[in-house]
Amino acid sequence: MMKPSTACSLAVATALTLMSGVVEATVVTTCKAAAGSDGRVDYDFCVAELGKHHDSPSADTWGLAKVAALTGVVNAENAVYDIKDLLAKHGTDGEARAALGQCQELYDGMGFAFAEAHDDINSRDYAEGTEKAGEAAALAHRCDDAFAKAGIPVTSPVTQYSDYSVQIAAEAAAKEKQVNYKFCVSELGKHHLSPGADTWGLAKIAANMGVNNAYGAINDIEGLQAKPGTDARTKVALGQCHDLYDGMKFAFAGAYDEINARNYTAGKEEAAKAVSQAHQCDDDFMKAGIMSPLSQRSSYSVQIAIVCTAITNLIK
Ligand SMILES: *[C@@H]1O[C@H](CO)[C@@H](O)[C@H](O)[C@H]1NC(C)=O
């Protein structure tokens, strides 16, 4: 089996390749996986296309979406090959054969759906592209169902072709320009609970990661406060930020609880509080004329709050 290629874009949908194991999503891995699994994918083109237009998220998303769709085609083709291999194996019983036969058709259809999604995205018809990617995803889920009904354990190689976290990160990135899809996929992919989580679960995972980051920031702050030679102005700003990140822990934890209770409006309000707290800490340093030593913590907080919000908006 291939390694997870994980593309974050609208199409990705299930492209999903996804093997077991943790998804590490970067342009490079996406392109490597795409190129490695099919000679038609030009690795250099892929990286160049995805890495282009750093200041233009929509252009970036466009390129990534196309590669993701292409990856989806390739993965569907690979799934068909895997199925043919399984069918050729001795000892595959009747029920399993029937499920595999069904899945072969489903993955054939999935390849077409991704190819159409690619063309739609290429002509910037995102609505149609997203729909086609969604169709592809649905086909993958039907295959999963066929296996489940046949009582084939989840370890079925074909089941692994659908990874919801990537799909959702993709949709979130497609819908909300503010979402940094690379960040989104790589962060969600890191979490051990992501594989198998639904949209609701992923929104909670994002909130949880916000809590963890706030704890990390507090730890950083306390380290800096204890460091000899930290000047007085920096100490004042650090003290202010300590309070802010303390509050942010509760904001993200509150977002988690509200989303868990399915009170999405309240959950998003909590995530917005976290964003504002991160900005306030930046401001404290700016006003003191000091470069913030917490800028990475801050941008992480903002980004994970945006991801959490965007995913919450996708919950049906
Ligand atoms: C959602 O949470 C807010 C704030 O805590 C609360 O005012 C509101 O009543 C809650 N809504 C529901 C439907 O529980």
C-alpha cells in the first residue's frame, strides 16, 4: 500500500489514500505520494504549483485542490488494483468476493468523479468540483459499508482509502479563505484521534489542540520569566500574556465543552475569545516596543481557533 498522501483541498475528499498511521500532510508528501503512485504526476510541477502564491491562499488552494483531485484519481485506480489482487487471492470467500466486486465498481466511479472534480476545479467551478469530490467520498463510504455488511474487519485495505480528517480540513480550507489548509491538515493529522473522527469530533480536536497550545505558551512564559537577564519591560508584557493565555486555556476548553454539548454558537464565541486573547498578547509586546517571543504561540492560537470555527461551521 502507498503511504498517506493527504492533500488538503476541497477535493481531497477522501482521496484518501490514507493508510493507517498518522497522516503527515505537507505539499512535499502530497506530491511525493502522488508522483510515487503514478508516473503521470510530475513531482516538480506538483511542488511548484502547491508552493506558489504564498500570499494568496485561494490561488494556493486552487493548485492544491487540483493535485488532490488528481491524487484521488490515482488512489482510486490503486484501490482497483488492490481489489483485483485480493480477488485473485485464494481463500477469499464468497461474501468477501461480492463486497470486493462492489467496491471495484465503486472505486472505478470514484476515479471518474475525481477526474471530473479536477476539471471543474481547473476551470474554477468550485461548487461543481466540491460536489464531485463529495460524490467520490460517498462512493468510498459505500465501499466501507459493503465491507462492514460482509463482516470484513475494518483492517480491510480498501477501507483505509477514506480519511475524513483530510476531507474536512479540505472543506474548511475551501470555505474559509482564512484557514491555512497546510496547517489544518498537518495539525489535525497529528492527532491520534483524528482518524475515525467525524466533523464534530474534529472540531473538538481542534479546540483541544488550542488548549494544549495555551498550556505550552504558559510554560514558555514561565521559562522566560525565570530566565536571568529578562528585562523589566519584557517581564511586564510576559505577565500580561500569562493572564491572557490562562484565559485562553479556558476559552478553548469552553469551546470544547460547548461544541461537545452541540451549542455551536457558544463554541465559536469561545474560539473568538481565544483569538482576541492572542492578539492582545501581541499588542502588549508591540506597545512595549519588544518583539514578542510568543509570536508562534500566538499565530498557532489564531489559526487553530479559525480551524475550529471553520470545522464547526461544517457540522451538519
Ligand atoms: C448556548 O450557550 C449560550 C452561552 O452559554 C447560552 O446562552 C445558550 O442558551 C446556549 N444555547 C443552547 C441551545 O443551549
